[in-house]
Amino acid sequence: MKTIRTRTLLLVALATAAPGAAACQGEPQPLAPAATELKAPETKAPAAATFAIARAGSKVELAMDAPREKIRGRIEGAAGGTLQVDPTDITKTTGLITVDLSTLELFQTAVGDDGKPGEEKKSDVQNEHARTWLEISKDTPDDVREKNAKAQFAIRSISTSGEKDLSKLSGAERTVTVTASGDLLLHQRQAPKTVELIATFRYEGDRPAGVTVKTAKPFSVGLAEHDVRPREAFGKLAQKTLEVLAPKVAKEAMVSLELTATAGAATPAPAAAAAPAGSAAR
């Protein structure tokens, strides 16, 4: 009798806990708020110098490692924007980086049954799938495609545990490691993002003439958060969800970037260049 009662209590406890556990495990990642574009944050220091980001030489890379397939992506020569930097206090730095996604290239590596990766290949079909998921494919209306082709990172605050006054460092190259906090815009969804960066300033005399910025480590971008989902065509979701495709498609992309910027007059971000051929210029 005691055994039956114990089993009954156990079953009741499991039945009560199961719905909550299932909801927790199956709860979808909420969508980030909708947004069309980000504006450059206001300058925090009157003495801030403007650094214009050079498209040439800029590089964005992504990695998506799933159990059965590894995907690597690259976007080269497609970043623009400006950084506002006060050399006497780099924690007052703000900026806006804009990347044209229309030049995205993906490469895939299948993982065999033995767990060993095969040869990396570029698949035109996979690249077209990526454009469909991002809604920058040929069947996307021009105005929507132009907006979706723009990814942005607005730097709103900077923190560092190191020296924040560049004048207290010496040499023609002065390197600092910082944490940049702000907002990431992808697929017309805006989410807060924090990125660790390494900035190397190139000095000419007593003034910085340029800076190279790169990620200290990749940062994660959730696909579902930005509504980047399997699609068969514009406006038509595929039957297979990210959860179903998880063995071959990671739910997050690990992103790294590298860019250079030169002190001088501000130059516009590559908004017009972000639209593929046939898109209306904004």
C-alpha cells in the first residue's frame, strides 16, 4: 500500500512539473523590436575627431557550427560609417558601422559519420537559400531588399579596464582593448549587443591619423531573434523550422569583423551600395 501511494505521489509531481519544463525547453526566442535603420549616436565629446571607415579592406566573417555541417561566411569591402573618438578619453567614443549584406558569400563543410569534416565547398544553392532567409533574394521587392541588405552596429558606450587617454601611451601605434555596447540592426530587427574590440591607433606626431578595429573574440547573433528563418520565397516560411534543421544549421552565427578608419571629414555609410542591382536608391 505504501509503495502504491509513493508511486502515485511521484506521478502527480511529474505531471505537475512536466508542462513547465516543456514550456521552458520549447519556448521560442522572442523577436527583437522592429526597426528600419539606426542613427549615429550623438557625439559625447566636443573635442572628438571623426574617423571615416574605409570600405576597401573591411572584412566581416561569420561561423555557424552545427553537428552535421559547418558554415563559414564572409563579406569583404562592404563596411562603412564613422567613429567619433576623443583621444584623451576613448570611453567617450561613439559610432555607426554599416555593412552591405548583398555581397555575402557562404562556404560549407559537411561532417561525416566518423565525425571528421570533409572538404569546404561553395554551394550556389546554399547561398541562394541564405539570401531567401535574409529576404535579400531576387524575388524580394526592391524597397524591402534594400532595407534588409543593411546591417548596422551603433556604438553607444565604451568601457575599458586599461588606459583611456591615448596621450599617456607612446609610439606610432597605440593599442587599447575596449568593450563596445550598443544596438545591432539585422533584418529590420534591433537588439542590444556588446562586443569586445581591439583598437590600434596610428599616430603621426601627436595626433591619431587612423585606427584599425577588430573583434577580440567573435560575438553571437541569434537567427530567430532577428527573424532570420527558413523561407521558400519572399513572405513564405518553409515547413522546416530552425529546430528541425538544427543538426545542419546552427541557431546562432558567431561574427567577427575588422576595419580601418582614417581621421578626417565624415563620409556617408554605404546605404546606396547596399541595394543590389535593380533596387531603388534611397
